[in-house]
Amino acid sequence: MFALVAEGELYLRATQDNENMMRALMMPQFVYYKRGMEILLRYFRVDETLWQHPDQLIALADESIRGMESEKAARKSQPRRLKDLPNINLTLERTLWQVGVKDAAELRVQGAIGTYVKICALKKETGLNTLLALEGAILGFHKSVLPTQSHAMLLNWFNSFQQDDCRISA
């Protein structure tokens, strides 16, 4: 899907190649609310200026189509959503969104410990199982079969974690 229509407005899907261009053109980003949470999608509204320049609009739409085709091919081997990763259920996925982790790549960049600390700031009663689940999601393992070295390192860190930052619950 390279575009959508909402409330009579056309939105083009941004790709890695054209998202900066859409932002530079100051195209408003599509926002919707799901259960009270704001969700920003990578769709940008075609404004009046762009409608008056059909060649530019067609070129941008064509770029969106080509970009989506290449992203689709690249995504086939990667999970589409955080909840598609091991150990990540819908509730944890929503929590990750709330702390700014929107996809698997961002989770890997933040790391299990960095993400865990952010979750603790949001939900004080976050425990060891969440930390192990995050590491498992990053490594592609169920938390119960994490590599021994990873499990030991996380357990050691967890036990030395400042307990006043996050009430520990198993």
C-alpha cells in the first residue's frame, strides 16, 4: 500500500528514500488514535501546493510505489511488528511504543538494559522477566532458553540495579 485516503485527503506512504523530502515539503504526517494512544504512520498528506504541481506529485507517488516494493522485499525476512518477535506480546509492544521503541531495529539499538530502564521509568513494577524477554526478543530466543552467558550477565546487572529506580518483581 503506497497511499491512503482519510477524511477526503490523500496521504502518500513515505519510504527511507523519500521521507526526508516529504518532511522538507512540510507535508503533514498522518496520525490516528488507537485506544487513546497517538499512532504516527509514515504517510504524509498531499497538500494544495503539491496538487498544483502534478509532475512533482506523480514523481513522488512513483517513488513511494518503488520504495514500497523494495521495502516489501527487504521485510520478508524480518518481523513486521515488535509483537512478532519472541517474548513480545501486545501489551509489551504497546509499552515499548510508549517509551519510543517502535520497531525491532530500534529495540536492538537501545538494547535490553537501556529499554528496560525506560520501561521502569514508566512502569515501576517491572521485573526480571521483562528484562529477559527483551534480550530474548533481540537475540531471537524464548526467554527461558537464553544463552547462559546472556542470562548470567542480565541477572547480575538486574541484581545490582538501583532498586529505588524500579521496584523489583519477579
